[in-house]
Amino acid sequence: MLKVGVLISGRGSNLKALIDAAAQPGFPAEIACVISNKASAEGLKYAEEAQVPAHVINHKAFAEREDFDRAINAVLQAHGVQLICLAGFMRLHTPWFVNEWHDRLVNIHPTLLPAFPGLHVHEAVIKSGTRFSGATVFFVRNGTDDGPIINQAVLPVLADDTPDTLAARILRLEHQIYPQAVRLIAEGRVNIHEDKCFIADHVASDAFIVNPPLS
Ligand code: GRF
């Protein structure tokens, strides 16, 4: 069983999706601990309900960002964590931390990376007029939202979408693909070559969607 540590700052719906997936028989990973930088993070309740050890490490208690990262690292090490999932964790890690966890630190982002990295993405997607958006799970590197992509899900942007409606539909995709990414990693099926992911035993699909639909 791969030991996973999940880092959150807020709502925690992706944490819940990972906890629920890990509770399924045969899932090859377990949630070993949860860390939040905020005591008020609503997602902490999911850890409590599932009896997963949860820790609050307040970033404001540290003078230097690296000291904060070292405190997080110590907790992760104490729980024997092998893979970190960032799930709405709103602090940027230092290069020291990112390098320490190279290829063992993943994040989820609510667009089709490399398009629309950063914040306020749904507004930007709608403003751009692009016909599709989606979600991406990727390995974290030192740039913003630019690491090797593990998996993605796509959906059409609807004519009457607002940032909130688009975010809500994409969140449902996130809850599907984050557990899938963890499963693929835990099964040893994600190989990184020249900073690009290759998925072993991957059955390709040539399905496509058109937006607006063809007929
Ligand atoms: C998600 O939209 C995720 O893609 C982004 O932050 C949000 C976290 O939501 N990185 P939740 O806390 O998991 O509900």
C-alpha cells in the first residue's frame, strides 16, 4: 500500500474523494495523514470522520517559508508518506521541498494544463472563448502548474456557464481523476521520461467530442 499524505487549506472535496477511493477494497494506496495550514479548513472534518491523523501547521508561525516546509516534511516523514497529494493547498512550496519530493509530489488543477495555469482560471477560460476546459493531475515542479501531466479530463464550456457553474462541473471530474492518478502511481504504471509521463498498459481511446455538437 502506497502511503499518501494530503495537504489542504480549505473545503477538502478532493481530500474526501481520495479518502473514499482509499476505502474501496483493492485500492492500492492509503491516506496516511492530512496536513492543513489553516485550523479553519473545512476539509479537516473528512480526516476526522475517516480517523485519518490530521495536523494543522500554521504557516504564519514560521519566519521563513523553508522552515514551514521543513515542519511539513517532518510530519510527512513521521507518517512514512511516500506520495504527497496537494488538494487545494494554497501555499507555494520552496524549491528545497519540491526537489526533496521530486516525482513524489502531485497536484490537481481545474483547467487543461498547460492552458490557464494560476488563479482565477474559470473567469479566464470563459473570457477566452475556448470551447473546452477540464482538470489535470500533474507532478509538481518549481514553475507554476507546469509539471509532467499524469491524467486529464475534458468537458465542454457551455454558452451560459458562469465561473461558478463551470467550476462545479469540473470539480466532479477532479473527484474522478485524482483517485485514478493515485491508483496509477501506486500501481507503478506512471513512468517519467524526459519530464513527461508515460502510462503503462494504457488503452488508448480515439473518442472525441465536438462543441457545439455536430448535429
Ligand atoms: C480544486 O478546484 C483544485 O483543482 C484546486 O483547488 C480546488 C480545491 O478544492 N487546486 P477542494 O478543497 O478539494 O474542494
